[in-house]
Amino acid sequence: MKYLVRSVKYFFYFAILTTLIILALILIGAVEGNIESIFEDGYGSLWKIALFFALIAAVYPKFGFVKKQLETDDDWDTVKEKAEAYFSEKPFRLESETAGSVSFRRSSPAARISKMGEDRITVCRKEEGYIMQGLRKDVLLYATGLEYRINDSNQAS
């Protein structure tokens, strides 16, 4: 269900972004304000564009969201404490905390809107270790920093 919701969000995001770009082109006088003159097939092109957006929106959540194993041997309480400290220094705030999971969201409303509310990063305890999940770019960036923070403090002890 989450995958479907993300796909629909991205479809509308692409449609709104394209509409804004076309409106900007019309306002600066780069194109006429008529769909028939903007696109070669006129209104027929809108269906092709919508189909293209639907295809991209259908596959993007598969590649845009990831889970990454955190490389550490620490216990859950230590990992959770280090994650909370690490993300409090970043543009994130604690959203929720359960027995085996802690979630963070962007602090800035503008950043949350720009990511269409898909800004959550979750660190959770699994049988195989600890997993961080969220947007690919954020997970890859912050997982490395969090691993360094956890493992560096272990070596300093």
C-alpha cells in the first residue's frame, strides 16, 4: 500500500512540476499559451506525457527508497542513543520511538514539503542486526555518518 501511495504522490509531483514549468515559459513569452502550439500533437501529447509520468512514478519508489544494514555490534540501547544524538545534530527531529525502532523526520516544513512528506528515516533492530531505511540519498549519506559515530566511540573506549 505504501508503494502505491508513493507512486501516486510522484505522479502528481511530476504533473505539477511540468505544469509550473510550462506556465513559467508562457509567462516569460517563450511559448504561446495554447497547448496545440506548445506540443507537436497538441492535446494528444498530454496523454503521452501522463503515461510517461505514470511509468516513471510506478518504478521510482522501488529505486528511490532503500534499506541499509548498519555495521555495528553494539546493543540496541547504544545504537538508539547514538542515532538520537547524531540526528539531533542534523536537520532532523525525533518523530517516534518504539521497542525496536526509532524514526526521524526533517525539522523544516519546507524540506518536508519538498520531499512530499517522504522524509522519514527509520533505524530499527532486526534479527540480522540494525537497518536504516528511507530515501536513498538520505540513507546512504546518514548511515555512513551514524556507523562512524557508533564505531568511533567504541574504538575511543
